[in-house]
Amino acid sequence: MKKSVLILLISILPIQAQTIMSVEEAIEIGLKNNFDIQIARNNRQIANNNIGKGTAEFLPTLDVTGNHQYASSKQETNSPFSFGDSDTRLTAGQVSLGWTIFDGFKMFTSNRKFKQLAKLGDYQARNIIENTSVAILRAYFNVVQQEELLDVAKNSMEISRTRLEKEKVRQELGSASSTDFLNAQVSFNNDQSLVLNQELLVLIAKKDLNILLGREPTTPINVNKKITVMSLTSDLDELLAMALESNSSLLIAEQNHIVAKEDIKLRQSAFYPRLSLGANYDYSDRTIKSDKFNTDVNTKSSDAAVGLTLSFNLFNGTRDKIDLQNARIEEKNSLLTRQNLENQISGLVNEKYVTFEKRIELMQLEEQNVLAAEQNLRLQQDRYQIGASTSLEFRDAQVNLLRAQSTLIAARYQARISRLEIEQLIGRLDIE
């Protein structure tokens, strides 16, 4: 009884350890652990932290300083006004207030710019998250593809193994030629080699996926061996409109243009006067201990001052004018960059749409090829059993099926990746 329970537990444990990871789970793990995404989120937080009146210099500055000094002096003089040898102790403190009341509207523009930079940080983080998610999906579907190709290679190897075993029996019985047996041996060895190479590709694909998920490269992964390719629900014009509205790269370019326009206003503020409020309060306590008079001389003082300062730069080597000119050129460049990117994205959407349609057609064609190759292999197997077909004809049918199945798997993968590229371009990733 104990032995039966132990056997049952041993048979169950591997099943539990090999939990299948879904696409949604892969994305969830990647969004949590991927290092690029973590850095993007931190940069976005920095941009959000910079929003405030303090960073835009709306608020005053208040500084407090204090010091304590001790000095010793030895003097030899016949002056009756000298303290002679003395020790001096000084304690002093200062409180100063500075507040810019007007700086050519720079503080208001800076505040708006920081808000736009925060929005830019959101778009940049979204772009990195999208790119990483697409990379994870590519890697996940590649694992599926390589696993499916491995299954096809193993199935072909088993067909070759069965053929080799039959040829071996027939040779022992004297009813088969050495050529048929050797051909079967070569076919089996080739299929074994294909399986070994494909196993390596599976390991590499899983390593790549683990790295994107922020995990140890050797972490075991089991995926759902199925790639579903859904048809597009929108036509080309609708896809183009969605891309121009929601593409993250285009949103970043547009936001950069907005920030560039705010930079022009910042440079223009240098041509206005600057009005500042300043206030100070000073306190000092000085004590001189004189050996000559055998007495302490103590002096305490406190001073307060408040005032307004108006400043206006008349000439600084045309630096302000050059900065303004450069800011305007940068704004034009950012606009040109956005227009160029918009044109490129429109072209890419059109290209990927046509590519997806063609790959769907190719996938359907390959499905027909697989059905035909399967039927042909079954026919050749029957003919081979009764001696109506040669070993080479049988092998050709087997290789044709292997090639057709591999091509179909690759076609499904490529069609799914094409759809994924369209989803990224229009800013609407559909995780299946």
C-alpha cells in the first residue's frame, strides 16, 4: 500500500512542477520584474516629483547661518588704548530671506514646462512598457514555435525509428536489402540530429524569455503550445486613424514639440527686468577679555534690513538673443521630427497591414499543404508495407510532411507577430 502511494506521488509531482505559463502570466511577470520597465517607472516618478511651485521658483528661500569664533592676541605697545594681551569670543547668526517677485514670467513658464515634462515621462514610460511587452510576446510565441517544431521533429524521428526497426527485422528475416536498412539508418540518424538541434533552439528561446521576464535564465518554463491568429477587426483607414491618435512614439514626439515651445517662452523671459525681495537679520555677541584692564568688554549688536532689488541686463554679448534663436530652431526641429515620424508610422501601418493579409493567405495555403502531405505519407506507408513503394519514396513523403508542418508553424508565428506589430503601431496591444 505504501509503495502504491509513493508511486502515485512521484507521478503527480512532475505534473505540478510543470505549470503552464499563459501569455497573460508572462506579461504580468515581465511588467513586475523587467529591469527596463522598473527604470522607466522610476524616471516617470522623477518627472512627477519635479512638478511644484518650489521647482518653478515661486517660493522664497530662507537661509540661516551661525558661527562661533575664538581668537587670542598678544600685544606689546605703549599705547594707552591697547587692550594688551586679550582673548576674543564671537557668536553670530544671520537669517536671510530671498524672494523673486517677477522674473519675466519665467516661473510660470517653468511650472508649465515641468507639467509637460511629467506628461512626457508618462508617454516615455508607456513606450518602454509597450516595447518590452512586445518583446516578451515575441519571445513567448517563439518558445511556442520552437516547442511545436520540436514536437514535429520528434514525431518524424519516431516514424524513422519505426521504419528502422521494421527494416532490421526484415533484414534478419532476409526479406530486405542492405540498402533499405542503411537508408532507414541514415534517415533515423538525420532525424535524431534534427531533434538535438531543435532542443537547443528551445533552450535558447526559453533563456531569452526568462531574461525579458527578469528571471534567472535557467528558470524552467512551460508554455501553451498554441498560437492563435485572430483576424483584424478594422480596415486600413481605421488602423491609420488609431495609429495617428494613440501611437506612443508619436505622442512622445508631439509632447517634445510642446516642451520645445515652452523653452522659447523661457528664453524670452531673459528680456524682462527682474524684481527681487531681500531681507536680512544679523545678530552678534562679541566678548573681549583683557589681561591689561582685568575686565571683559562685551558688545552685542542686531541688525535688520529689507529691500527690493530691480535688475535688468543691458548686454551680455548677445547670449540671450542667440539662446532664443536656438530655441526657436529646436521648436522647428521638433515639429519636423513629429511630421516625419507621422509619415513613417503611416507607411509602417500600411506595410504591416498588407504583410499580415499576405501571411494569413500563406498560413491557409500551408494548412492545405500539411493535409496533402499527411495523406501522401499515409499512402506511402501503406504502399511501403506491401512493397509497392521504395524506401526513398517513403522518405520523400516523410520529409515533405516535416517541411510542410515546419513551414506552417513558422507561418503562424510570423502572422501572429505581424498582427502584434500592428497592435503596437496603433497603441492597442491585444494580449491573447
